[in-house]
Amino acid sequence: MKLLLVEDEVEIQTLLKKPLGEAGYTVHLAEDGRTAASLAAANGYDILIVDLGLPDQDGIDLILQLRKSGITCPVMILSARRSVDDRVKGLEQGGDDYLTKPFAVAELLARLRNLVRRTSAAGEDATRLRILDLELDFIKRRAARGGDVLNLSPQEFVLLEYLCRHAGRVVTRSMLLAEVWGTRIQPDTNVVDVHIYRLRGKIDTAGREPLIKTLRGVGYVLKDR
Amino acid sequence: MSSKTVNPMMQSAAWRISLWATLAFAVGTILVFGMLHRFVANDIQRRSDAWLSGEVGVLGDVAERTPKDRLYSRVVREVAELASREVPNKQQGSGTENDAVFFLQAGADGTLKLWAGRGDGSAQLAAIRSTKVVLDSPYDLSVKGFRIPFRVAAVRMKDGTSIYLGLSEKDEIRVLRNLRSRFLALWLLIVLLGFSIVFYATRRMLGHVRRITEAASRIGQSDLSSRVPTSNRNDEVGHLGRTLNRMLDRIENSMHQLHTITDSLAHDLRSPLTAIRGQLEIALTAGVKGEQIEPIVSAMDEVDRLTEFLNTSLDVAEAKADALRISPAEVDIEDLVRVMIDLYEPCLAEKGISVQMRSSGPVKVMADAALLHRVIANLLDNEVKHLPAGCMVALGLGSSDGFARLVVEDNGPGFGEDLGHHMFEQRARGKESKGHGLGLAFVAAVVRAHGGEVSAGNRPQGGAILSLTLPLATQTKAEAPASLAVVNG
């Protein structure tokens, strides 16, 4: 998987290079828009990470320019701006994604995986999903563990569904807020933790192996092995 | 919006200006005509007087020289009738019937000696005798049986008799009446024409002003890039448009500078924050054990808090300068509040706080959904942090007078006395509060940037109450296309 990181800040470069490499990406670096354009034209990348604040041009202009020249791979936009540009919203609707700094590395990795999967259009429309002894039925909106039907609220089912679809990978609080509740707020309080706590109370009942694991400071993982 | 009962045209300044101008014009022309009328009337009078004086002199001469025999009366009457044919201002073709002129000779004892004219002359004689006469100049004489007075000139003969020549004023009056009616028709035409010209011209002129006003009112908090329409003409309206646009240039410039400053500040702080957080995260996932986890996690929490503080304080700073960046869209605030309550309910329940929502159905507002999410989250965060266990939060949503109204009440301790009126100010916080004091300032800033109002206080029965209003979507629909166009562009 070839990835082009377009970012001029050295701190971010060094921060991302190692975890991206460990996640299986071959990382190329470009420090400005011109280099990025020529690299992207020469090598067919599977995914791009573009910072909006480049020294020579605006990141969005770069993306639009690349799109015009026929490069269609998904783009992860990194922004240090506080407000989300409407053009970024446009790109997001076009299948790209964006993260505002500071972000969790785990979240970046998870979103990159989503982007790649979205574009490779892997069939996700299965009506059932099974992870260890946890079973989800998306048509009946029902979940069962070890054969016992779990008494979940619709909200909790959506939450569990999201965790299951990302089983084995880190899911951060802001990912859950965005995907389950459709909001990009950063609450002052531990609202998401309480939801997970409640869900765990229904799934990881006494005597069963805990499935939802908390990674402190990072997020949650649903164990898949 | 309030012009439903009053015709908007009547309210227009063009209407008033043209009304006043027309009134002044009408009064002026009436005055001019009055003077003209007087002049014409005097002139006609003068001419008929001259004729009368001349004729009565001639008649006097004839009467004097004609021998007083049987032919006397015939000759004099003949001459008098000849004279009456030359009456000035006479209407053409009024027939042979001559009732416009009379000739009368009265004896020194006041008896009728000679009469020429219609009737027997006794009424005329009676009128003459009852009038005090100054002989040298013609005078007005009202005769019984005649609606219109006569103008009479007299001459006294040597034999003591007097000769009177009377001319009816009906021709003079007819001429003046004609003049008046023609003038009135012309006057009406001119006044109407003048009114429509003035009305059209001022309406056109004020139409420019109105378009400038409309454009200026569309240039709101979220849209500073458009300009009012200008014309190339070098008149006052053109100046007004250009001056407004120069002012908007300056405002947009300073707004842009503010955005640049806050953005670069945010950017300069965020990249190092990202790096710090990332390093901590990598250290954490790299398999740190036991006691070492806690300090790393709390350091990450602090970084997150610092980021949130940075964001919110920059937002509040921008909002205070009316520079909050808003991308409005139609939002169902009921749905939005329900989602947020869903999100916060477990957290509130865990603290022993119950929450309920009252609403009468969907309420659509034109707002930035992301900002509204944060507003509601701020309010609920506040409740989570400040309410003791066993309390209750009630959210009520309704709409009235074009505004959506959200009321958040609780039965907790309420706002502290020390907060007073400062609760919406930056850094305002109660003594016990652990927050950074930006929550309510942010709420107020966002609501005001959307054109709403926010108020807070303590309920008489105890507990805090906070209410905010937002303009409904239908009301702002007229302005929406302009701001949306900018968003899309």
C-alpha cells in the first residue's frame, strides 16, 4: 500500500512515519505542493495524506489540481484550521475524509483503513456479522452472545455495530461521536465512556470473557481473537 | 413585515415627496392663474368702460344736436341701436335680439323720456334712480329681473336730462368663465403629469437607494464578500453606494486580518500539540505497564483540555467581534436536541440526574449544525458538572413569533450570587466551578451570531433557567439563497 504524506511540519512527519510504516504503508514524503504533484504523477499512490497549510499553496487547491489531472485515490485531509472550510466539506461528500489537529494517531490509522476500504468497495452489506461468540443480525437489529439475545436499545445496537465493524482495531471517542451520533463535538465530560460502560454491562456479563477493552487515553477495541 | 395593513407604496418616500411637490406646484399655478385672471378681468372691464364712455359721449352729442321734434326719438334710438351692434366681447351669432345694451334718457324730474332696448325700461330707470351716481365713470348696476348686472355710463345734458347707456356684463362673465374652465382642465392635466413625472423620477432614484439597502442588509455576519450595487453616475446615490462599498472593504479587511491571526495562532499551537499527543499515544500503545500509564493518560487529557480551551476561546473571541464563521443550513433543532439528550442521558443518569424533554414537534431553524451541537453539548456539560445527585433537568422546545425557543431548567442550586450578570462573559465562573469559564460565553456568542437571544437566571422556586432563541428557517428563507450562494462559491 503506497502512501504519500504531504506535510511540511517536521514534528508531524516524524510522528506519523513510524506508525504508518508499522500499519503496512510504504510512506513517501513531500514537503510542498509542487513536489507532491510531481510525486503523485510519477507513482500511483493508493492514498494521500494532505495537510492544508503547505508552504507554497493551499492544500485544497493541490487536491483539486490532482483530481483534475486524473488522480482519483482517496485523500485524508489534515487541518490545523479551526473552522472547516466549505470546500473541505465538499471533498468529504466526495468520499475523502478530514481530521483536525491535534488528532489521535489511532484515529488517523482507523480513518485511513476506512478510506481504503470505502474505495475498494468491499461488500459490507452482509446481513449478519459474527465476532467470536457475539452475533449481530442487521435486519432484525438484534444481537446475541453465546446464543443469549442481548437486550439492547437501538442506540446501543448502533454503537455495538460500529465497534464490531471495526473489531480488532482502535476506535476513538471522536470517531464514535462522529459515526454514531453524527457530531464532531469534544465534550467536557465522559459521555462516551458511560455509553461504553453501559454496553459493556450488557455484553460482558459475569463469567464471560470481556470483549470491549478500554485503551486509556486512546479509545476502545472490540477483541476479535 | 409590518406592511400587511398599510399599502407599501403609501409608505414610500417617493409617494410623499411627489405629493408635497405636486401640492406646491398646484398652489403655485393657482396663484399665478389668480393674478392672470385678475389682469384679464380688469382689462376687459377697462375696454368695455372705454367703449361705454365713448358711446355715451357720442349719444349725448347726437341727442344735443338733433332737433327736439317728432324725429328726435327715432334718430336717437336708431343711433343707439347702431351703437349696440359694436358691443365689445360680443358672442358671435347671438341673434338679433338685443338684450345686452339699453339706452335710456331720463328727464330732470326722473321720468323716462326715451328708451331703446328690451322691455319697457321702467326696471332700469328704477334701478338708476335708486343708485347714487357718480357721473364721470361707469359703474355697476343691478337691475330687477336681470340676473347679470349692467355696466352703466351716464352723461348729463344741458337741458337737465340724463342719458344712460347700459351694457350687460354677461359677455365679460362668459369670457372669464371660459378662461377659468379651460385653465382648470389644463391645470388638472399639468398637475397630474407633474405628479407622475416627479413620482416616477423619485421612485427611480429611491429604487437605487432601496436596492442598496436590501443588498446591505443581506451582507450579514456570515457573508461579507458581496457588495451593494453601484451606478456609474456621479450623483448622491452613486456616492452612497461607493462609500458603503469602501466601508465594507475595510470591514472585510479587518475581519480577514482577525481570521488570519486566530488561524495562524491556532495553527502554530496545534501542530506541536499534535506531536505531543502523538508521542504520548505511541508511548502508551507501545506497551507501557502499570504505574506509568496514569501520568501519560492524564498528560493526554491535559493536552485535550488545552486544545478545547484554545478552540473555544478563539471562537468566543471571533464571535465577540461578530466574525464567527457560520455555514447555515436548515436544521431540525428538535431532532438535534434529542440526539444530544440520547448522548448525555447515560452520563446524567450515572450522576443521579434525570432528564426530560418537552416539544411540540419539529422546529426548523437556519443555523450551523456543528455550532448548535456544541451549544447543546455545552449546556448539558454544564448540568453534568454542576448539578448534585437527585436533581432533574427539563428541556422545553417551542416556537413563537418567528423564533424557536429552547428552555433548559433544573432544580439544582442555581447560578451563584457572585456570577450575577456576568455569566455570559468570558472567564465568568462560579467559585466552585472547575471549568475554564468559556461555556456560557460560547453559547451566548453562537446564539447572537445566529440572530437569537440568550438569557439566564434563577427560578423563583429554585434552580437555574436558561433560555435561548433562534430565528426560524421560514423567516430567513428570503436571505438564505444569498448566503448559500457564497457558501457554495
